[in-house]
Amino acid sequence: MNNNEISDSKIRNNFYDAVNGEWIKNATIPSDHSSTGGFMDLVDNIDKTLMNDFKDIKAGKIKLQNDDMIEFKKLYELATDFDKREKDGAKPVKSILEKIENIKSFDDLNNQLANWTLDGLPLPFNFGIEADMKNAKYNALYASGAGTFLPDKTYYDKDNPAGAKLMPVFKDMSKKLLVMAGYNEAQAKNIVDSAEKFDRLIAPNIKSAEESADFTKMYNPMSFDSLSNKVDKFNLNSYVKDLIGQEPDQVIVSEPEYFDAFNKIVNDDTFAMMKNWMLVKTINASTGLLTEEFRQVGGEFSRTLSGKKSAVKKEKAAYYLASGTFDQVIGDYYGHKYFGEKAKQNVYDMVVKMINVYEKRLNNNTWLSEDTKKMAIKKLNALQIHVGYPDKINPLFDTFKVNGKDENGDLFTNVHNIGKLVIKDEFSKWNKPVDKSLWDMSANTVNAYYSPLENVIVFPAAILQAPFYSLKQSSSENFGGIGAVIAHEISHAFDNNGCQFDEEGNLNNWWTKEDHEHFDKLAQSMIKEFDGIPFAGQKVNGKLTVSENIADGGGLSCAEEAAKGEEDCNLRDFFINWAKIWRTKSTEQFKQLLLSIDVHAPSELRAQVQVKNLSDFYTTFDVKPSDSMYMKPEDRVNIW
């Protein structure tokens, strides 16, 4: 159906359904997917393209351009050597499980604690390296709580029926995996029951997705000794010293309440439970590297959670595993082959155009004071732009050496060794300058992001295609697609989280008190606009999704202004393509999962609600107060 065939009367009744209803009616969710639609179609096409290329690479039909791709090829060959993986069985993971079994005391564990982390083994806390929020040019040490079996702490609430249904699925799967790894039925049951008890001790003390969405509340610096003194059974001083080379003066604690409760969770009475929790975590994390039966059984919980009817085929799983391990290398290959410098420059120019629109809007803003405006524009002009693919690959990938089939290598050991290099590299960055040229996403990822700590926006090559962007689309369609996405990411610099960081990426209040109070009121309006909207038998959480909704609102509004500046402007095409990029058909389970943990509103509502805030939507489609798509002017939210 082309744009002219969509009737205005249908749009006035239900915009999203008018544009996408026919597609939704005919769309089929593949059995190994939890959704299909705009984003997912692009992912599937890229997967198909790259899997065909890798088949030719294995056959020697494509000449490899660099050493990193040669190492990738060796890992891909091991991942797709299904006969060898069947022959190896559970053997690769057994030595890791035995390592956990052999820990008899906290002293035993403390004696090998740093190596434990380098081996990727679970602990009831996490340490990592990120840019210091108050001094974003340098990397700092962060500490946080442990991850739980279920996706969010809210699943552990007594009144949450989803948690009551999901935990038995997780436990049953874990028991099967342990039996496959050599434990008898009674042992497996005891391990999993015990592990669940420990997991339930953790859950009340960690942050929920909604709490974590308030990004700045992660910043709780304290002296390292203060944190160390909160933890009785682990020698954090020697542990961290072994990882970063010295005892730091400071650590940034993202979940202080967790460490306040730590000794109630981890003590001599819970030691055996903690060990069993580690066993369950480890066997679950290993299934994708073992036999096909391990992979199939190991995906039962996630398939129940997302509503997928079947696992992806083993060939695609092998592709995901190998390409995920070498993600930036594969992104570089994809970007150069399928995107290129011409498109890179074209989209870069489009980003600059959107920044100019944003600057104009900031200058014309009626509720910001002049001082705050100046700082906002200063931040905007300092924004770094990354498009398509990085100019350089992270040098870490040059250290990835794979023992291939000819060297009797096995998949499990190679992935384990590469994982060790990644963790070592992370901790080596402590107290060193942040490298803002490195991307957090590979070029073959269908997504985009803004980093407040770096003040950088990134648009990987994979998202820069139809319906988001195409030279075959009109400028209005492109602005309703990639233009709105670009402006969305720019808007993140000024959402409820991003607005608290300055042009250097430092947590630093550059607002006047009055301006910030006004912004907070506007943010509350956006929370109210989405909060409680019925969806998939549940309700949207306005607080959880507020930052993304602010970015959507600003992005759509700025992209519309840019579209209106073009000679061939057609606002009908602009709005319709906005709805098209969000077309999605998902399983009910997946919708409910995202409502619980995703900071984005459901795709349908992103398309449907935001247009109601723009007066041009009403004039373009002649929307009247009697129409379902009408919203009173006083209820419309316009922030940026």
C-alpha cells in the first residue's frame, strides 16, 4: 500500500493501524523470533547477507583483507563444526563446574578471586570500568550488585504472576542442564533449589529497571576502604589490586543499598547456597558453546519469556556467536562493503543539518533563560558525530588469536580465552583517558545511541537503509525516518538524564534553578502522557520510559521542522513514514517483558502518541475534536 492509498479518515481514527494495519494482519512472526517488523526485517536481511558472505569466506571464495578477519574465520569454522561440538559433549564446561565445586571456603575463593573474574565466573557483586561521571575524560572503578535469574526485581514480588510462572521454567531448565553435565537428578534438584534461595536474597536489594532508568543516581562515590569494610567475607582490597594494579582511593557504587545489605546475603550460612548459585549461573552461560542439545535446552527459559516457538537454527546461532565475539571486526567488514564513504558523508551532512535545526530551536526557545540557552548550544556544538563505521577498530581485536581446527582448538576454550582478554583490557583502562573514538556498537547493528558521558551520537551503517533512509525515498520520508532517529539521539543530550551532563560529558548542573524546575514540570507531563496507557493486558510505566519519550518527542518535532525546510516537503509522507519505521508485530509475552524492563515505550505507542503533540499533524490530516486521534491543545507535550 502506497502512502496515497491510506485514507485520512482511517488516520484520524487510529494513525498506527491506518498505516500498518494491513501489514500487521498479513505479517507472520517467524518461529525463532519474538517479533517482526521494521527493525527486525533489517536485522534479518543483514544476517542473511553476512551468513552468505561467511559461507563464501569458509569456502575461500572471498579474499580476507586483514588478520582480524582471518582469526574470525577460524572461530567461525569452530562454531560451525557441529560434529566436533557433539563429540566434545559436556567436557569443556565440566572443568569450570569442578572449579566451583572445589571451593571449600571463602578463603579458598579469596585466594583466586581476580582470576575468577578474569575467567568470567559469577560473583555476588560486579566491578567494572567506565568513564567517571564527574570527570568524564578519565575512567573510574564502579561497583554494583549481582544479576538475578529473572529479568527484573519486580518479578520477585509476591503479587507478580509472571515471576511465579517463570521461576519454575528457569529451575526446570537448569536442572536438565546439570543432569546433562553429569549430575544425578537428586544433586541437580538440590543445587537449583539452593541457588534459588540465594537468588531471592539478592533480588530485594538491587535496583529495578525503573530505578536504574534514573541514570545519575548510579553516581555514588565513596572511599574504597569504606566499601571494602562493608564486605566481611571477600577481600576486596587484594581482589581489586590484582585487577587494576593498585588499591584505588575511590570507587563509584551504583547500588549502595545492595552493599549495605551484603553481609546478610553473603555469609557462612549462605556459602553453600552461593556456590550453587554460581553453578547454575555458569551452566546457563555456557550452553551456546556446547552441543545442540545444550543449546536447545539452554534456551527454554528465554523462549518462554519472549514467546518464541523455537530456537534459531544452529547455523545462525553459530554465526551470532562468532560474529558477536568479533563484533567490531564484522562491523568494519559490513560497513566498508555495504555502506561506503559516499553514503557515510551523505548521512553525516544530514546529522549536521539536524544539529543546525536544533540550534535554531534552542535560540528560539521561549522558556529557557539566556544563560541556560548558551550552555545548551555550547553542548550541542561540542557533540561528536559518528556515522556508518569507525575510522579505526579497537586495537583489542588485534590480540584475539584463535587456535583453529588445524591446531586442535575447540570453541569453548577459544571463546573463554578471548573473554579473558576482554576483561583484562577493561580493567587495564582504570585511571586512563577515555578513548571517545571507540564505538559501543558495531556497524552491522540496527540501532543508534547517544552517550552522555562522551557527548557523542553514533549511527551505525545497518540502520541507514529503508525505511529509515534511502536515496530512493523523498526527503520528507527520510526525515520521518532517519531524520527523526538522528534528532532523537540529539534530544537525549537534553532528556531528563542527559540534561544533567555538560559538553565534556561531566555530571554538572549547567541550568538555572528556574529553568530546571520548568523542565522537570515538562518531563512530568511526558510521564503523565504515557503512564497507565493499557497495553498487552498491562500498563505503560511513564517513569521507566520518560527519557526515551522525551527524545522521541524532540526528535519528531525537530525532524518535522527540517522536512518543512526542503523544497519537496510533504508532511503526509513525513508522518506516514514515522509510523512505518515503528511497525511491529510481537508475541504477547515479548510485549509484556518489554513493558517490565524496557526504557522505550511500545513501538505502536511511539508512533501513535507522539504525533498527537504536533499541531501540523492535525492540519495535515484534518483531525477534529470528534476524532480518536485528537488531543486537547493543553494536554499536548512539547519540550524540545
